[in-house]
Amino acid sequence: MILLAASLYLGLFALAAGMSRHTPALLGPQAPALASHARQIGWGLLGVSLLCVALAPNWGYALLIWFGLVPALGAVLLLGLTYAAWLTRAAAVVAVLGVAVGTIGAMF
């Protein structure tokens, strides 16, 4: 479930970073070339989160959690856009924790 939430958060962050309005705030002023790549990565990560739902032992419960996390994490991103530096750091922390939890979970 943590990998699901991490990939969903990072996917929504990448989709927000891919918007022309938010690209300078999230990726820096000279990063408009990354916007199309950020959108592709964002959709890919949303697909990964749905794959986590499909592979969960109780996929119905995981799907319910996914539908609950989409607006909750969207609200966190929306409120965090005011503090773009904080939001970028949070995305980096979530990426590291998601990979760590995914790796540790795969070992057990």
C-alpha cells in the first residue's frame, strides 16, 4: 500500500510539473523542455499505482484506497503548490521511501 501511495503521489506531482503553469515553480525556470517528459512520467506512475492495485491480495480494498488517495494527495499537492520548494523536497523524500519500501517488501 505504501508503494501504491508513493507512486500515486509522484505521478500526480509529475503531472502537475508537466503543466506549463507549474513547470517553472516545480522544475526551475529553465526547464520547459522537461514538461512533456514529466507528463509522460506522471501517466506512467499512475499506471504503476494501478498495477499495485491489481497485484494486491485484496484488490477491491486496494482499489477503494486508490480512489480515496487520488483526491487526498491531489489536495496535498494543490496546497503545497504555494510552497514549491517544500513540495519538491517532499517528492524527493517520497521517491526514496517508495523505492526503499518496494525493495524491502520484495525481499520478504
